[in-house]
Amino acid sequence: MADIVFSRVHVELVNTYKVSVISDYAYGEYIATTNFFDKLSTVQQSMIEDGQVTLDTGQVVDSSSPGGLLAIQIYMEALDSARQSMSGLSKLGLTIEKQVWKGLS
């Protein structure tokens, strides 16, 4: 069985996406969505081809072992969390922007 070393890397990944600044809200939501689905496609392709998935941290996990599947699940949950937080911030920004424009007219 492969030894999976868990660290705070996944938390850093989520926090990095939260700190990134994108001034256009709609574009920010687009980037969040495309980034998530690009990484999802990469994981799926790696699982189908050879069963070895390379995470953003550089760690290579085996999708045929329970530990590897757990690491992939945690990785995908971190990516989805980042996507949801970026999407939520974009929607909040659009809502505030709409209210500002209503107040100006």
C-alpha cells in the first residue's frame, strides 16, 4: 500500500484561491469554473490512462488503493471548495455592483 502523507497543503490551495484578486466579477466566476473542470478532466484522464494521479502538490497517488482514492477525494473537495468560494464572491460582487448602480441613478 502507498503511504499518503497529509499536510496543510489542501488548506493552502483553498486560501490561495481566496486571496487571488480578479477585478471583473463575471470573469472571476468563469475562471473558477474552468479551472475546476480542467483539473477534474486531468484527474479523470490520469485515472483512466494509468491509475496514477499527480496532485497540484506534486504528490503521485495510486487510484487503485484506498489511501490514494481518499487523497483524490480530499483534493477534489478542496478544488470544489475553492470554486464555490470564488463563485460566491463573484456573485456577491455582482450584487453589490448592481446596488451601487441603482443608487447612482
